Amino acid sequence: MTNHKITVSLADRSYPVLVGSGVAKDVEKFLPITAKRAVIVTQENIPFEIKLSLPHTTVLIGNGEQFKSLQTIDIISQQFAKFGLTRSDVVIGVGGGMVTDVAGFAAASWHRGTAVVQIPTTLVGMVDAAIGGKTGVNIAQGKNLVGAFWQPSAVLCDIDALKTLPDRETRCGLGEVAKYHFLAGDDLLALELSARIARCVEIKATIVSADEREQGGRAVLNYGHTLAHALERSSDFALAHGEAVAIGMIFAAHLAHSLQRIDDARLAYHYKVIRDSYGLGVSIPDKFDRRALIDLMRLDKKAIDGLTFVLDGTNGVEIVSDIGEKYLDQAFDAMQLP
């Protein structure tokens, strides 16, 4: 199996993303030369060991979205202080997207910026969350509303970590992988696992390099996420992120269809990729209330000018603002949500 190296090109803040078997064993090659100690941020249930020769300690954070919080950042920061971590040292995030988001934000905040190396251990972390420098935590009003753009020194996607990944976590990642079919038009299913992950990283790296701080084009990476975040919050995160993104992309396709941005064939293609090829759920469970979901979608970070979505169209996937509520109702009707 071939290992892959992709560069996220951001001038003096460019960094490598390695994808392949055993790449995390070389973690010390990617630590800052100034680092005299390291703090590993991870979770108890992650069976993936990182070996370091320099002095280090491990900080465990809780499992579950409720721990993606400012309180967790406070706890981590206190452990940084106790260990004597300096700005010249390094934080290493080992885990899924929640861990890399939290570890990255803690690193960005500590001494106003300490290096971080990300080692994602889930599929969603490898193809999305750990790449691009978006870090953050949730507050009661929404997901990822408090955070920072803080690029890592390197991202090591060791596919050996996926061997112990539960089926549901794999489905979560597939929701994000499916997204790249619509962003780039690639047949990712024709690739073996490491090449597929590398191609997703390559697509994201190109987008991030052109728009690091999501002032424009980078927002297309949120395809399917507007409804997804509302579904997650409304279910108290019982619906996992990738599952919600899959449903969110189907909703976005119906919304684009209602707005006459895509035709019947393109709508059907969404079902073919998401449901038929990746085996993901495409229905909104009846327990959700559409008015409550619309209210939550109004709180989305993109919603600067009315209800805003990332939608497919003849020019590809792009941001569309100020969408009338009647079109959302048409999309909900098409998905048979009461």
C-alpha cells in the first residue's frame, strides 16, 4: 500500500499531510525543533499509542459532544501549566474530529499560539476535521462558535488506526467522503482506501490554500452541514455528524432542485452516491420538527444574509444566500418530513 504526501500550501505556514500505514511512527520528525516537551491530548477509548522520546504527558478529555466545550479548554490549559508547557513546545492531538478540534484550539490559545501536530484516528478526522486549521468548541447557541484558525505543523493520517474503528464511526467518515464526490466530481469509489483518503485531503488542501479563513470559496466544504448541524443539535447529538451530513446533502439537493438549480438527474445522482454507493441514511426521522430545524439553521455561521446554504448548481457547489422559507418547506415536503 502506497503512502501519500499532500502539502497544504499557505506560504510560511504550509505543512505536510501524510496518509498511509504506519505514518504516525515518524511523528518526531514533524515536531518543532524548539520543542523540549509535548502534551498529547486524546481520549480514554482511543487504542492508538504514540511513542515519544522527549518528555511528555497525556491529557484525557471526555467522550461526547458535551465535552467539546470551553470548560474542557480550561481543564487542558491547567494541565499545560502544571506540566510547564511553553510556546516553544508542542501539543499533539490524537483522536477523532472532536479531539483534533479541541487540541487545536487549546494549542492556538496557549501562550497565544503553540505548535500542534494532529494525528486523526477516525475517517472523518482524516478527510476533514484535522485538515485546514479550523479549531473550536461549542456553546449553547451553536456548534464551533468559539475557536480559532490555527494551522498544524503536520497531519499524520495513519490508516492503521482505522482497523479498530466502530462501524458507526466509519459511516460518519463516509458522509464526509461522499461530500467530495460533489465538490470535485471524482469517482472516489474507484480508489483503494489510502488513495481515497489522500484524494479527499488533496481536494480540501486546494480549497483551504485558496481561502484559509473561509471568506469565500472554502465555505463549500460545508456542503450538507447547514441542516446537519441543526439535526445534531436538535437530537442532542444522538445523530452522529457524518450521518447528519449525509441527510443534509440530500436536503441541499432537494432545495437546489426546488430552486431549479439542478435537474432530476442530478438529484437522483445524490441518492445514488449517498444511499446506494455509501449505504448512508437519507431520510429525516419523523421525531424532528421542521420549524425548530429552520430556526436552528438561521443560527448557522454562514447565515449573514438570511437563510444561507451551500448548494449544487450548473456552476458547481456554491454559497446561496437569502433563500425563502417556502423553498425549505418544499424540500422538507419532498423528504416527507411532517
